[in-house]
Amino acid sequence: VEFVCGNRALKDYTWKNYYIQDISNLLTCKDKSVYNRVEKIFTDREKLKKENRALREKLNKYMAKELLQNSETVNGINIIQDKLADMTLQDAENIVKNLNSIENTIILLGIESIKNSQFIVSRSSNIDINLKTLFTNISKQEKIKGGGSPQTVQGACNREDLNRILKAFYDEIKKSLDKTNG
């Protein structure tokens, strides 16, 4: 069989043919089965992502429970303070969400990473402390970025400053609790 085609058409056919051969070798299937195989891999991936998300949520609930058990009680308020390594901000936010549903709880979490660190400070809705105001006051003395609401603030800082910033929030919160109960 002979046919005439342009150079561009030949190049297009050639690279597509090589790609399909390489992909079929990679997937260990015939070239005609590549699409079905990729579709199955995609479906499996989506299923695994859902399972992973469900397991992470379950793990976050256990971590929240453990953090609550190790909390300090000041004037009837559970103060949870911890630094977490190898955790995403999203997972830390889920832990905070679980803990915020418990009355009389204040959470100070630091998330350590190689370069920068992040923090989340939050409180249950029955505690009358404006964390946004505390954040503003602390940001005047410390190099932090972020923001939030009166109930929850989050931000980023240099890794070496994380302990000092968490302590500054702890001290300000403790002062606020002493004023409230004093």
C-alpha cells in the first residue's frame, strides 16, 4: 500500500505511534487496550483518594482526642498546645474543627516544615477571647503573616520563631483568661 502525505502529517503519526507503543509497554497491555487501562487506573485512583480522605479524617479525630487528653486546664479551660510535624495545614484545620466542637477549649497548633512554619490558634465558641485582636497585637512584635476571625487565626512564620510565637499566644490567652476570671 502506498500513499502520499505531507511531512507534518507523517511526523504527527510517528510521534503518536511511538507514544502509544511506549504507554502500552508501560501499562503492559496491547496498544488497542491503552484507553481502557488508563480509564481503570483513573477510576482506581479516585477510589483510593476517597479512601485516603476517609482514613485521614479518622486519624485526625484520634489525634484530636489524644491532644485533648494531654491538654492543660487553666480556670476550667482546656488549653491544647502542640507542634505537629509532617502534617498538612488542611489536616491541622480538621483537627482544630474537631476540637472546636468541645466547649471550653483553646487550641494552639504549630506545623513545622523545612523552611517556614505555620500555626493555628482557635477557641470554642463559648469562650469570649478575640483571637484576631491577639494576632494583631502579637504581629506588632513578631514577624508573622496571616489573619483570621475572632474565633480562629492562622499564619506563617520562620521555623525558628514558631516556639516563641506559640508562647506569645499562650501568654496573651492566659492573661485574657485571668482578666475574665479575676
